[in-house]
Amino acid sequence: MKIYTKTGDKGKTSLIGGKRVDKNDVRIECCGSVDELNAYIGLLNDELQNISLENILYEIQNNLFVIGSLLAADTTKTTKTFIPNLTDENILVLENEIDKMDAALPKMTHFILPGGHTIVSHAHITRTICRRAERLCVGLFNELNNENILLIVKYLNRLSDYLFVLARFIAKQLNVEEVKWIP
């Protein structure tokens, strides 16, 4: 099987279930942002070889693939394709990880500017991509009013919080001073 099919050459793509939509459909925009987020988390994971995160970033990447599948599924049809579920437990894992890292960090006294170290900056870039994906998914939820999409929005909201705390945690692990915003 070839990697190219030429079926998208006119700006259309298929959802899981066969429905054809424009490649700039809000659902496809959501998928694209989640895919970009997944790639940046992979980059972050590659850069963090000296900081143990107990494979949580790999787990997050797997959850983002689940999210991508849910976003790409035609909600008006049932399909024979197995699509895994995202659960509240996935959100709880993020909350527990946030709490563990936060317990090791000094209390925030200022807003934090992205920067101080390349890896810290990559974590902040990843966080901003996550926020964009979340905003797009909010738009999709408003359009479809689908509970799976609402759970995706919750997960992405918590993931962006996780990535913010992770940026702070990385700075601490690398003994890098956080860049405080002082107006």
C-alpha cells in the first residue's frame, strides 16, 4: 500500500466512518492541533532523558492518539472501527502528576515568562499548542454538543496545566532560575 492515495488532492479528507469533509473543517483543525501537540510532546520527551517522569509523556502521547481518533470519528454514524475511549481516570492521572511536581516546587510569587533554558521553553511552546487545541475543541463542542468532545476539552485543559507545572519542574531539576514577569 502506498502512503499517498491522492483522495485528498482536492482539499477533502475522510472521517472514520467514511464521511468526506473539507481539510479545514473544525474537526480536522482539532485533529491537526492535537497531532502537532503530540509531536511536541515527543520532542520534549526526547529532550528530558535525564529527568525521570515515569513514562507519563508516553502515556500522554497515547491519550492524544485516542483523542485524535475520537475527533476523527463521524459522530452521526456507528462504525465497525474500534475507537478507544478517553476517561475521567486519564484526567486524574494528570492531576496526580501535577500535584506531585507542584509539591516539589517553590510557591509562585510572580507570573512566569517562558524561557531560562531551551527545554523549559519547549515545555512552554508545548503548553501553548495544547491551549490552541483546547480552544479549537471548545468550538467543536459548541457545534456538536458531544460528551466525548467535552471530555477531550477537560483533558486538554488539564494537560495544559500539567505542561505549565512541568516547565517549572524542569527548571527546578536543571537548577535554572525561572524567568519572573515583573511589570
